[in-house]
Amino acid sequence: MSHASRQQAPKPVAAVPVLTGSGSFHLEQSLSPIFGALPDDACAHWGRLPVLEQAFLESRQNILANEIWQGTCSLDEPLSPGDEGGVLTVPQTIFNLVNIMVGVGALSVPNALKMSGYSALLLVVLVIFITGTTAKWIGECVDVASKSEHAEAVPPSARDFGFLALASVGPRFSVFINLVTVLEVWLALVTFMVMNGVNAGLVWPDSSPASTIPLLGAVACGLVFVPQHIFAYLSLISTFSMVVAAAAMVGATYMLRQWADPYEHLGEAALLQIWNIPRSVGIIVFCFAGHPCFPGVRSSMKAPSKWKDCIYVSFFMAFVYYGSFGFLGYIVFGPYTAQIMTDNLGSIPGAARFRLLASFCFLLKVQLTVPLLLNAIVIAIWAPRALSPQWPPLRIALVIFIGTVTVLVSLCLADKLAVVASLAGSLLVMITSVLFPALVHLILWRRYRAERIDLCMKVQYAVVFLFGVVMAMLGTTSAITDLMK
């Protein structure tokens, strides 16, 4: 981009400061570690909703790690709108995908097995297959949508869920999927605040959620204003904390002299409780809420043809992580498995240090994720304008208002963590990670591909749509019923 072009009047959202950051850290810079530098029109497009996708990405704490991994990105070499070249190698792409999918949601997976029995491991496999299939379809959608008339105005690096909705159905569908994504982020925010209330109670036994949730919520609101270049280092600490916490939890379980072994005590009830399957599916699907990030990752690959291979590897790693966590938690604690696994560590004699370490590290991990989600919601409601203060008084008040509402809702649902996660997974993540990619893929394939849909593809569509619709209806109904109790 020439110096003269940079002197032109900015577009309305041409350099949006995102997530956490000072007025000098703008959207173009925040995306550069993963996507490379973007032209102004790309930044204008990214300023509408994809900040939510970037928030998901950053909530997995991979921004600084990507900078260290790549070491070659430059802010002085912008991509042209037609440049198809990406910056992510296959290992970097897998790293991104794993960081998007793997997180603190694992703390609730043992509870999913408690509700449905060991058969919930098969549900993990089924969810992996369904969401892995839709993840592959997202890559194909990005390719096929590039043939639409809307592609000329949107650079490859800026083709997100909103773009796919626009290319397949129209602007109203784009608004709808954006709204669903915002609600999904907000429910994730509520879930994380409730989760941290539990962790805080383990770190400070004399405290209660009524005091810790508002306090941690206030801290999260304050962290929204931390400059992004500082927060990147905090994100790296957060990733390390999750690894330490997971190791501490495994160590604590091996200090228990006798495991619960639920099948020995519960018999067939430990294998299958069919009436709880929709609840368990909602919790498991909630762990795979990162699909809105995938178009950006896919568009940033150096070798887009390797997208399916990256999906296979990353989803297999996610299966190992969630499956192992769920199985270990359930076989150790059985019918006494809590809504969040750290809550069970207090029952292990001699494991006080492991419990404190795991709870504190998970608290730190979640606490550094909450500001990213909170700021993403603020930006979706009120995106800052170029050449204007990033934090005018009313925008600061908006942060405080959203934080206060979220804290109040979290307090009301402090004892219903599993229900909130199941509701978010069944109602919202089921849309963004299952139904939306399948519908867009079907529409774009029929519109722009010459090949007929063969029998194998029809079966895949049928399985995905049937699973998504049935589980969304049953899971949402079950979650709302549980909320009313």
C-alpha cells in the first residue's frame, strides 16, 4: 500500500482497536500474528463481527505463541485483496485448531459421563465425527464461496461466517449468524464466571460465590483495558497454567487409594442412562464452540489443500484430551462427580497441594479468558471508530453494564453450571458448529459445483442435520426444564 493511499480519509471501521488494547493497537495489528497485515478494506470488514472470531482464537491463548512460532510476519507488507498466499504452515494450522478446541471445558466432561454413563464416551466420538465433518465442510465453503459475486469485495483473509452466510443466503442470514455468535460468546462468559466462582472457593475456602464472582467480574472488566501487547504475555502464562492444572489434577487422582469404579457399584446404570443423553451432548458440543474461527484459519494456510489433514489430526488430539479427561474423572469419582471436576479434589486425602495448584491455575486460565470474551461482546455492540478515542465514557459504561449483568446472571446460575453449558451447547453451539456449516455447504455446493451430490454425501448431510436438529430440540428443552427447577 502506497504512502499516498494511507493518507486518504479512513473508512468508518478501518482500524478498529480490538479486544484489549490501547488506542494505538488496532485491528490490523492484532490480526497480523496469524493472518498477516491486512488492507484497509479488510479491516473494515473484520470490524463488524470477526472480532468475535479473533476473541475465540485469543481465548485459547495462541496469539503470542504464533508470533514466536512464525517469527516472519510483518506489518509493513500488506496483502492485496486478491492475494491467496497464507502464512500458516501445516503444524501451525494444527496448533491453531487444537488451541481453539482444547480448553477448560474438559472440567465438565466427567459430569457428562456421570449423567449418561460410560456410553458418553461414544457421544464424544459422535460429536467429534459430526463437528469434524462440518469443520471440513467449512474449508470447502470458503473455496466455493470465492466464486460468488460477494467475493470480489471481500479479501480472502476476511471471509468469515458472516461472509459465508451472505454468499449462501443473504444479508439477513448474515445478521442472524452474527447474533447467534454473540449470544454464544455471552453464555460462554456466564459459564466461565460461574466456573471461576467454584475455583475461587477451592483456593479461598472461606469465600462464597456471592463474593468471589462479583470480585472476579470486576477484575475482568478492568483487564479489558489492558494494552494488547501486555495481554499477549498474560495469555502465554494462561496457556502454561492450563497445562500445569491438568497435570496437578492427574496427580491428585492417583493419590486416591480407591477409585469409585462406578460399574462395580451402579451396574448397568454406569453404562447408559438414555434419558440424559441430550444433556450430555450439550455439554460435549459446548467444548467445540470454535468453528467461527475456522474460516480465518483456513484462509491463512500456505497449503489450503492440507486443510482436511489438519482437521483429522487436531480433532483426534481433541478426542484424546476430552475422552481421557472424562473417563479419568468418572472412573475416579463415579456418582460423586461434581459439575466441575476441580470441586472433587477436596475429597482426596493428602491432595491439598494438588487441589490448590489445579484450582488456582484453572482460575488464572479462566480469568484471563473472560476479558477477551467481554470485550468481544462490547465491540459487537459498539465498535470504536477510526481517529476517535477508543474508550469514551459511554463505552466504558457499556463495559461496566455488560459485566454487571453477566455477574448477576452468573450469581443466579451459580449452582447450575452444567445446565448453562448444556443450554449453550444445545441451542447456540449446535447452530454455529453443526447446522450452519452443513446448511451453507449444501447451498453453496448445489449453486456453484457442477458435480451431483452422491449417495455418501447425502448420508452425511442426513446424519448431521438429524443429529443437529434432534439434539438441539431435546437438549434445549431439557436444559430449560432444569433451569426452571
